[in-house]
Amino acid sequence: MNESQIDLAHTVALGSIGDEDQRAVQELFDSGDPILRADFDTEVQLTREALTLFASASAVQPPATLRTRLLAAIADDHAPAARHIRPPAHRNGEEAGPTSLN
């Protein structure tokens, strides 16, 4: 396999293949070369395995307080909104101001 085909195998393994790369993979498979196809499939598989190992090796335990903070944030989002009450309007359309009861 050449460098371009190896790069293509990595792209397939990452799942980020576009239309142009999809055509290149199809051309590779249509080439009729069973060794090239086997090498390509092996490269894709090895890359996926390496990515899996990397992901599991770099996993970090979240802070213990994260769950509590998330649940509190969700509860806040689901709390009923405060109702805003407008003061009554005067007959001329203006809002009533504060009144004195003295």
C-alpha cells in the first residue's frame, strides 16, 4: 500500500469519510487486487484497535461533584418560570405608580 492508501484507511477507521474518499475506497476495492484489499482492511482494523486503546487509556474519572451539579442544573431548567405581574394601568393607559396609604 502507498501512503495515500494508508491515509485513506485511517480516514475510514475514523469514520470521517467524504464522497471523494468513498470513491477512492470503491476504486481500491474494484481494482481486483486481493492483497491490496486485505492490506487495506487490516490497516483499517489496526487503526480502529489503536483508537480504542487510546480512548480507554485516556479516559478520566469525572469529579465527584459533577453529578450533583448536573442534577441541580437540570432541576433549575425544569423549575416553573417566575410570573411577572404588571401593575394595573390607569384609565388613560399609563401604569399606576406607587401609592401612599398615609
